Amino acid sequence: MRYIDPDLNYCPECDEEYREDFDTCAACNISLISGTERLAMEEAAKAKLSSRSMEISPDDELANIRKGSVGEMKQLQALLGSANIPSLLAGDSSSCGKGCCGTEMYLQIKVADGNDAMEVLAEEFKRTTALDSHDLSNVHAVFDTGVAKSICPACGCKFSTSSSTCPDCGLCF
């Protein structure tokens, strides 16, 4: 955790630090908050985390948020636990429930913790892939040979589907 100076201003979006005479983030073009406001926000977030119960009761509504190998799901479960977000691992109907059958497991959380859990997982994704500074707006694009032109999901370049390689970034399909 980095030091927050109450006399400086901070961007609530990108977390950049500015002198007190600046009022707008140069990168995000949004209003800055004071260091005092930033410290209050962090204290409120810490209080929320520490007050969260790590117990999951039979009455809690659960949601599956990921499916994967036992090892992968245990890593994500530990990550969520470090953020005080309780979770369970559950097998599908073909699983014995112990994780020894080679099937995939579901990572389940309380529905009420969904937004916080997604934020933690998104931060972990950014940290482990270094994609926080990449434009992911075309990630949903699909290479479809049935259309005349396609959009590269990596760089957003539009190109003819007669080629199976993006002419801009070289991604192969």
C-alpha cells in the first residue's frame, strides 16, 4: 500500500497523484479528490472488509463465479479469502466432491459479495496479465469466415476474412 499525502490530489480512476493546485486528471479527464477524501475512502473500505463475515450459512444465496481445476480454484479461493470474501468449492453432478476425480470445480460466493469479488478478480487479472494498460474493447470480437470483413480481437483492425492472419498485429486465426 502506498503512502497517501492528505495535501495532494488523487485521481479516483487511475490513482495518479497530483499537486493540490490541479483539479482534473490529465489521463482520465475526471475531477480529482483530495488526499483526505482518498484516506477516508480507504478507511471505509477497510472497515467494510473487516466487518464482513467469513461464514457461509445454508440460508445464503450462492453464485458460481468461476469453473476450473481444483488447484486453480483453490488459488482464487485464497485470493478472495485475503480480501475477506468467503467462498466454497463445489463439484458438478459427476464429481465426487473431493476434487480427486479429475473434474472441474465451481468457485461459489455469496451473491451479496459479487461486486467485491469481481473487483478482486479483475485486479488479479490485471496484475497477472499486465493488461491494465491495454485496450480490451475488441476482446469480444470473433473471427467469422462467413462474413466479408472481421475485427481482430487483439488490435481492433478490420480486415478481409480471406486472410487468416491480422495484417496489423499478425494474430493468427
